[in-house]
Amino acid sequence: MMSHAAYVFASYGIAILTVVSLCLWVIADGRARQRELRELEASGVRRRSAEVSSGETR
Amino acid sequence: MSENSLAIRKFSDLANPTRFLALADRMLPWLAALTALFFVVGLWLSFTTEGDYQQGETVRIMYVHVPAAWLSMMCYSVMALAALGTLVWRHPLADVSSRAAAPIGACFTFLALVTGSLWGKPMWGAWWVWDARLTSVFVLFLMYLGLMALNRAMDDPARSSRVSAVLVLVGFVNIPIIKFSVEWWNTLHQPASVLRLDGPTIDPEFLRPLVVMAIAFTLLFFTLHIAAMRNEIWRRRVTSLRRQAARSAGREA
């Protein structure tokens, strides 16, 4: 039989682990997508709307 | 001001993904800081307030269990609203919002189930019972997983969005079942003690940390949801740019 404190710490431990992993996943996903966008832009692929708006401001 | 301005003046301006990205960039640091602040105060209150005269220290599990359970239902409600946005108004960001919310909702539902189990063992003497509340929340968890699998199974968001929206709306019937399960059936899980028509029946000593933690979890949800929506918009841009590149490569060849 675990002490009551052990149940409390297990709950908070799992909650912190879950929330931190979720945050890290969202951050890592965002960084990976931004890197892909930068690579595409570097290889000369641009969004059509971006071409139109840069054309208008000229 | 030209029409191309990215300033948001009307709610409908949010329908433009580029405007949404600009707004998200501005909001996210503030939301994240506010979330962290509420968590610091909430966790401090959670461990400094007194224990319950009957439950002792285990009452502190409530400060993560209850907000996680609220969030699991609120997240599904946000997805149901987004599903309406997809089917009724064909809002371009509605499907993005629904897709981005599913993994976050699954995490909160998982937390509600696990912390509930860790609270149930010392207080009820059982890790799990198949009563109406626990079973309906478990079904909610399975629905989140099913929706995530469906979203990943179909490549083209234009096609998968309607199917997934219909499924989200059908599944929404589970939300009132979860909420009222403790009243409709005889459950081991206790009935509501905070959101009641006759006001909370919980002592202010426990209500204070609970409310602060609930605000912290809600802010966390919106921070993560906006960030995940931004990721989803970027993901779609990468896909369409790759297609565009493949098409122009095909023309040149």
C-alpha cells in the first residue's frame, strides 16, 4: 500500500510529464515545419499569393 | 489603408490564414507568459492549502484532475464548434482548428483518466470501475484517438475535413452524457460540486487553488491550440508548395 503522498506525487509527476511533452512536441513540430518552408523558399519555390502581393507593392 | 493590410479589424478577417499567423505571433508570447504565471500561483496554492479532514493529502490530486477533465470536454466542444464552421460556413481555419485540437484534447483526457485512477485507488479502493462517468470519459479518449487516426489517414485536407467534421459532431452527443452521467446513473464517481445550479458546495480553501489551476489549464489549452493551428497552417503550406514545385518541374521536363 502506497502512502497518500505517493499518489499525490505520482499524479503531479505524470501531469507535468504529459504537459511538458505536449509543449515540446508542439514546439518541435513548429520548428520542423518552419525549416521546411525556409528550405523550399531557398530552392526558389514561392507561394503564388506572395508573388502577387510583392508584385503589387513594387 | 490598402486592402492587403494584415491588420485585423473584423472577426471575419481571422479567416485569412496569413492574418491569423500574424496575430498568433503577437499573442503567443503573452499567452505563454500568462499561463506560466497562473501555473506558478496555482501550484503554490495547491501545495500550501490545507488537506481535507477525510481525504487528507489526496485532495491535492483534485487540482490537476478536475481542470484536466474540464479541459477534455471543453476541447471537444471547441472541435464541435470548428466542425460546424467547416460544414456550415466553410471557414478556412475551422478544419485547421479541429485538427490541431485533437492531440491536445487526447492528452488532457489521458491526464483526467490517470489522475482519477490515482485518486480512486486510495479513496475508493479501486484503480478503475466501469461506472457511467469513467466509461464515458474513456469513450471520449477513444474518440480523440480515432479522430487523430482519421486525420492522418487521409492526405488531402479538403476531402478529409468534411468526414472528420461529421464524425466530431456525431461524437458530441457524448459530452452531455459525460456531464450528466453522475446524475442520470448511480455512479461511484461523485456528482458535480463546483458547476451546480445552486452554487459550489466545496469549501473556499479548496475552491481557490482549483479555480486558479482551472484558469492555468485553460490558458495552456489556448496557447497550445493557437501554436498547433499555426503549425498546421505551415504544414499545409509546405504540402502545397511541394505540389507546386512538382508541377513546375513537370512542365520544365
